[in-house]
Amino acid sequence: MSNRLFQGIIHQMKDAIDRVIGVIDENGVIISCSELGKIGETKQEICEEIAYATDSVVKGGYTYRPIGNWAKAEYIVFIEGEDKIADKMSMMLAISLNNIKNLYDEKYDKASFIKNVILDNILPSDIYIKSKELHFVSDVERVALLIKFQGKTDLIPFDLVQNMYPDKNKDYVIGVGENDIVLIKEMKPDSDAHDAEKIAKNVADTLSTEFFVTVSVGIGTIVDNLKDLARSYKEAQVALEVGKVFDTDKSIISYDNLGIGRLIYQLPDTLCEMFLQEVFKRGPMDTLDREALVTIQAFFENNLNVSETSRKLFVHRNTLVYRLEKIRKMTGLDLRQFEDAITFKVALMVRKYLTSKPVKF
């Protein structure tokens, strides 16, 4: 909050209020007053008394009242007098200045600025201008992490993450939903996706072990300027969406490691359906029984190695070969051939993607 703004308001009020009025900061220093000579004086004892008070504090011919939160007052308003009028006027001053302070903070708060940037609520041409106004360091490497809280919790997700990253001049915690929190984390020069994953893992592990909260974390790419933060946030969103379909066993998903899943996610449904019809000309994939699907999955997990797959499935090698031949006859694809295996693997992913999407009525 700007001291000059407080002083400007006090200066305008002094003619309407025929008493000395002013504001004290959290260090006990008078930062604005209708009597200019008092600016700079200290009232540390008042801060201490206000911290334990439940009503206005009257002392030395003045009435004192906190602006905003009683438990942790950033500013205290004071007015000359110890009477009831002074008490009521101090209340009016506190309410008025608190509302003005909140509006000022909302306009000039860096976290609000970052939120507008990632949500595309600010024109690209205005980002540079606004960052200058806020003295914002724009050419620093940052990454967006989207933290999605799973299930219900009595704890407030925003507060949990904010307490982990209290430095509001470097890291920014932004609420974008009841259970969705975005962490804009400042990175060291030459950081890579592995460093971002370490941060995400630390967040997930801390929330799990200390607060018994389960989260999924999507990681965008590291960017080196403000205007690209929106892209990093959107990438974190895509990472969670794609991970929800193709990597259900993972709680931390990086956009850089989505692979084929990212490509499939960006394809239109009609194209995906055409691809499946083209691959499975002899019959739909639904004709494959559970034994065939288990065999296919194990074969892929063991890198198309017949011996290793038969060992993992506890079947004879010839039995596995018979199953693969049966699949070839049903689908026209020989999974022992690399190109056919790739085609089948992509087809499985495309089918999984289509079945994961909600039915439209």
C-alpha cells in the first residue's frame, strides 16, 4: 500500500474532520497525518496493545483502531479524542481506508497481475506496461504448475500451497477453482523439465505426508518472459487432461513428456474414428476377448519380446505365439512386426481417448 495514497486521503479528510487524524504502519511509525509534523513519530506501544485488543484502544488523548484484521494489523488509524464521537469516527475511518486499501491492492497486486496474464485477461501489449508499473522482473525463467486437489478436505487448498511458498515476490500462488491452484514458480537459470518435476514432486509429497491430501500436478514448459506464462499454464492444463486418459497411474505429469498422447489429444474425434475403422477393417477392437487384450498389453510392456512376455504371463512360448497368431488373424496386424505393433499401440491409445470423453447428447 502506498503511503502517499493514505496521506492524500487524510489530507482530503482533515477539513471535514476537525480533529487530528492519521495512520500508523505495522512497525509503529506514523506514515500519514493531518498534522505533517507528526509523520515519522513512533507509536510501538500502540501496536502491541492493538494486537491483544478486541475494541478500539484509547490512550494519551487519542483513539486507535486497526484497519482490517485485528489479529495482524498492517495499519492502525488514529483520531484525536477519547470520547464516543472519536470512537465512531475511528471506526468509519478504519472501514473507509480498509476498502480503499483493498481496491488499491487488487489493482497493483503482483499476484492479481499474474492471474490476469495466465487467464488471458490482459492484452499482450499491456503486459509490459503493467509489469513496469509493478516493478516486475519480467525476464526471469518461470514455470506454471497446476495443482489439482483430489477429494474433499477441510483444509483450504490455497492456504496450503501459499504456506509452502510464502515469498510473494518470487513465487505466485493463484486460485483458479475450488480445488485447483496454480503455482508460478521462479526457476534458476538453465533449469530444465527435470527440475520442474522435482518441485512438483516436493509439493505432492509434502501435501501427502503432512496434510494427508492427494493431488495431481500438471507441469507446463519453462518460459523466460511474462507473456508466455499463459502458454505454460495451458500446457499444465493439457498435461493433466492427457495424463487423466493415458497415464492414470501417475500423479505428476509434465507437458514435455506426453509423447504420442499429446498428439492424439489434439486430433478431432472424426479423424480418430476414421483411423480406427481403417486399422481394424476385419472387425472392431471390441471383438478381442480379455485374454487377447491382456496378452497384447504384456507384449507391449516387455518390448515385443516373446520369451520375456511368456515368462511374465506364466505360459509356454508356443502358447503365446499361438495367441499372437490368433490376434493377427482377427485384426490383420502381426504384433511381432514393429510397424504393425506401432499401429496397434496407437490404435489402443486412440480408442482409450475416445472412450474417456463424455457422451454428447
